[in-house]
Amino acid sequence: MPPTMKDVAREAGVSTATVSYVLNDKPDSISEETRARVLSAVARLGYTRNITAQNLRQQRTRLIGFAWSEKPRDHPNAILDNFAYYLTRAAAEIGLRILTFTYPENDPIPVYADLVRTRRVDAFVVADTKPDDERIRFLIDSGFPFVAFGRSTPGWAYNWVDTDSRAGVAAAVDHLLALGHERIAMIAWPESSLSGNYRIEGYRLALERAGIAVNPRHLVRTVHSEQNGREAFAALWALPAHERPTAIVAVSDLLAIGVINGAREHGLRIGADLSVVGFDDEPMSQYVHPALTTLAQPLPAIADEVIALLDRVLIGVTDVTQHLVAPPLIVRASTGPAPVTA
Amino acid sequence: MPPTMKDVAREAGVSTATVSYVLNDKPDSISEETRARVLSAVARLGYTRNITAQNLRQQRTRLIGFAWSEKPRDHPNAILDNFAYYLTRAAAEIGLRILTFTYPENDPIPVYADLVRTRRVDAFVVADTKPDDERIRFLIDSGFPFVAFGRSTPGWAYNWVDTDSRAGVAAAVDHLLALGHERIAMIAWPESSLSGNYRIEGYRLALERAGIAVNPRHLVRTVHSEQNGREAFAALWALPAHERPTAIVAVSDLLAIGVINGAREHGLRIGADLSVVGFDDEPMSQYVHPALTTLAQPLPAIADEVIALLDRVLIGVTDVTQHLVAPPLIVRASTGPAPVTA
DNA sequence: TTGTAGGCGTTATCAT
DNA sequence: ATGATAACGCCTACAA
């Protein structure tokens, strides 16, 4: 129904090959006059190439697969959702589109494999990575192009871009040290979480740099939830007075808000009696009370980097690039000078 | 490189037509024996059909376009992002994939038109609709298939599913009435916002049903932002004592949180001195203090409905369906009994 | 500089 | 019940 190249060729009185050459800007081969005739025919007919035909011919789709895990969405987790937006926007800049899909948390491979076998996409952007990530292993093994947002097992050779959690948390701790805090605690995830561990590294690093020994009781590991943030706070607050932290860094805004909510129940003034830092900069974190100091995920930058790498990969470049982007520290009201020791 | 139908045909000793018949389950035409031979050849070669070729042949893509506006993402607006997830999941159930893209707020048509002309997608799901929405008009005019999440100009004949804001707000007001509140204020968006107006309708409806006259000073219109929520609260609180509201319903969680933050500065206890209701159930709203009573966007249900309609549209059904889904009221700590009049 | 023609991998029509 | 074969719309040797 819509015009095809054949229609344009007839209209312009040339062959379809000529039309194709004009449309693809084949270097010095078409006379100015012919080119003009073709272009005017294209305009007259309102012709646009059928991308499916182009794709079949060129053996590609210009589509990049991006997936969400099907885990329950009861926690705020704006990061991945936001990333999808930035990724979509960045991809468009180089003529790529994002095809979204979802996968079961415990069995991700079939849907990835299907997309590969049917040649539905040219490549993937893998996010929400974990150590020993099956998807990454599968893609490496099958030699299918992809770039990841996030690290997996250290040593695996694949292209990734990730938030520099270590540097981020170190900056947060430096900020607290500068405010005079000395008893700084950290609430992290279980040991199986790679990014949680990188964040702990940043914590240790900054303290060591300042010549402060890490108090093992100041490091609490717990599962991601607001309730667990409250409980972690309670545990820290139950320490003997001389060990009680004056500041707490959490690996996520959600845990930080749990801490704040727990501290409120104890009558503490956040930003004065206790300083709290989160991680992620969830959209609402600027509006909670008090506004949360946190490390912002640099999503637009990461999306741009991922797409840049993808572009190279699709061209056929094979050397591996791994890159960290530092999250900016957003200082708000939840951190303040260390309280004067009683 | 990967096996084609021709390879399978050779392997099974049949024609490509036969392979195609088997794969497409053509009714009673293939002998059991041939079918088995073909299937075993398919398995042996690990063959999967090339979807691009299939698409070219069948003149379709099995792709649905879904877009975000490129407006700045400084507010929490989890709704659209979340919807993208649920839509993706629902689409997969009927073999459709979502292709995402972004469009400039003030000039959306070119990117939609391009996707149409290149036959990149079979249909669109249009979200974030507004009155007199250009995109909807364009799609109606061009006869291109789509379903919308959200209403536009009343009277336009197209398929949509939307949150029943009117019923939602009415339920919120009923909840407040049952708690003994009589001076209930509403903070809404400017008149240009259709959904804001539907929410006001629900507000009026519930009050009228209860025989309470609407005090015009209890209806404040303002632009979506936390700061404006604070200011709207301040304006309401500046009313003479006998007109001061004991409860405020906001058109969004963001405005509601602004109200809460404003009220805190005035020393009010939310849920006691003042009850507050939001709308959307942003992911963080359950964790702010006090936890926010709000109306939850029924996104999974809407996504399912949208996909169901889309399925009909793609089959060629032309009658228009328009459907509202009621948002459940989530009662939390920000609403409580009306304060005893001093 | 331009045209001819083959092929990308399917599906569908028409024979047999 | 199965097989030839012609599209689907485009790109690209190769020829002219």
C-alpha cells in the first residue's frame, strides 16, 4: 500500500538501483540531475524505506534488547526504570532503538536465547547484574554482542560501565569526616552483593585514609528494605554510648530512610544528633524530612557510555572496555556537624 | 550463518514449503511421519525462524511503540516508568514486544510519523496524554492502530483505558468524611489538566453526596511541585480559623508531601491535626513520615487492558472501547479522625 | 553514471 | 500430502 522503491523508480524514470544509490548517498556515482529527479519523486510520493526489508537484506535489526527482572516491584527502585529512559534516548542518537522485555529472576536464559536465535535484536544492554551472572556468561559464551551496566564476576572479560560506588562512599565518608564525625557506621547488603562490597571498600578506604580504625561493630549487613534500615539503626544505637555512631552511611536511600524513621522514634534530630547518607538519589529522597544527603546514580552519563561502547561493539571492535563513573554527592539536610561530645 | 529453512528442508529431505507448514501448524495437511522428520531436523540443527524475514513476508513487525516525553526528570514520576514495565510484560503474553522511544514535548509528531512511515512498529501505546493531544489526533487521522493510557479531548473516538480519578478522589473524600472531617480542601492542577479536573469532580461529588457545600476557598489550583504543595498548604492554613481545613486531598503524592512538609513547619501533627491524602502511590510514599494515605495507580490492570484492546485492534476490530479502572485507596498514617473542634 | 539481476529467509498460491 | 515458485522490499555485485 505505501509506495515502494519500485514506485519511486518508475516515477523518476530510473531503476530501483539508482534510487537506492541516491538514498544511500553512494559516493560519486550519481549525476546531480538524476539525484534531483529521484529526490523529487521521493518527496512527491512521500516515500520512506521499509525498514524491515532493509533489515532482512542487511542482516540486522537496529534493535537493542533491554530487560527488567520480573521480581516484585514493592520497593522504590527508580534506577533501572530511569535508566531505560536515558538508554532509549541515547540509543536514538545513533539510530538504534530499544526493545524491552522481562525475564524471570530465576531463569533468565530462555528469553535471552530466544531473542538471539530469532535474530530479534542486534545486541543487548544487560543491567541489574550480579556476581556470576548467568546472562553475562551466556552472552560471552555465545559471542553475542552486549554491553553491561554493572559488574559481575571480577575478571570476566566483557564491556561494562558501572557506578563507582567505592569512590562515591569514600566521598560521603570524607564529607562526614570534614563535618567532624569520627564514629561513622555503615549499613551494607549481604556479602553476596558485589556493589554492596564495593561500597564497603569505599568506607574502609576513607576511614583508613583519615587514620581511623574501623570498628567492626560499625559495619552492619542486612537485606534491602526500609524495615531493615530501622532495625540496623536500632542495633547501632544499642551500642555502648562511647561506641554509638554519630553518622551512618547506608548503601541505599531506602535503608537510609529506614534509619531516619528508626531514629525519629528514638527522638533523634537527623542532621544534628545523627547524620545520615543514602545512595541512589531516589526521586523522592529530596523531599523526605529532612532532605536526604545521598550519592546520585549518574544515569545519563552511564547510558551515554553504554551506547558509545555498543556502537564500537556493533562495528566489530573486540577489545574490552570497563569504565567507572563517579556518583556525585548531593549534600542535603540529613548531614550536619558532629554533635559536641557530652 | 545460522541454519535457514532451506537447511532444515535438505536435512529432512522435504521442501521448504513443507517445513513452513509444519512450523506453522497448517491444519491437516502434513502426515505424521513427515512432521516428525521435519521436527527432528529442526531440533538437530537448532533451527529457529528468522523473525525479520517472517516480518517482511507478513508485512508486520510484532513491535509496539511506546514513548516517554523528553521533559526533565526532576520530579518523581514513577508512574510512566512503572507502566513501561507492566506493559512490556503484558505484551509478551501475546507475542508482542515493546519498542521504546522518546519525543520532544513540544514537537512529538515527527518521531511518531517516522516510525509509521518506515513501518517500524505495528501500533502504538500512547501514554501521558493531554487534552487535544497532537499525537492522538495524528494517529486517528492517519488511521494507524493505537491504544491510549489516558483520556484526551472528550468525544474523540479512540480506544483508551484510564485511571478513574473521579471515583478515586471520591473514595478518598468518603474516607475522610467517615473519619468525621467536614472541612476538606483539595489541591489540584491548573484547569488545563484534564485528569486534575476529573479529580476535582470526584471531590465535589463526594461532598455533595454528603450534603456539604463546597467552599470555593478550599479548592486551590497549582502546578505540580513539592514547593507548590507547601505554598498551597500555607494558603489554606491562612484562612480564618473556622474555615481552616482539617483534611487536604492533593492530586498527587508530590503535592501531598509538600503539604506535609509545609504543615510540619507549622508544628502540625499529620494524621491528627491535619489529614492528608495523595494520589499515585509513588514507591517512596509508604516510607515518608507519616506514611501517606493515597490512591494507587492500578498499573498492572491498565497495562493488561491496554494490551487486550491492542490485540483486538491488530486483529482489525474497529469499534471503540473506553474503559476506566478505579484506583484502590491505600489507607496509611497520614489520615486520622478529625480533630475535636476547639 | 546507470541498469540488470540475484538473494536476504519466509510464507502462500497453485499445482501435482 | 507435498513441492515449485513467486513474492515481500531492499541492497549490491557486476555489466553495460
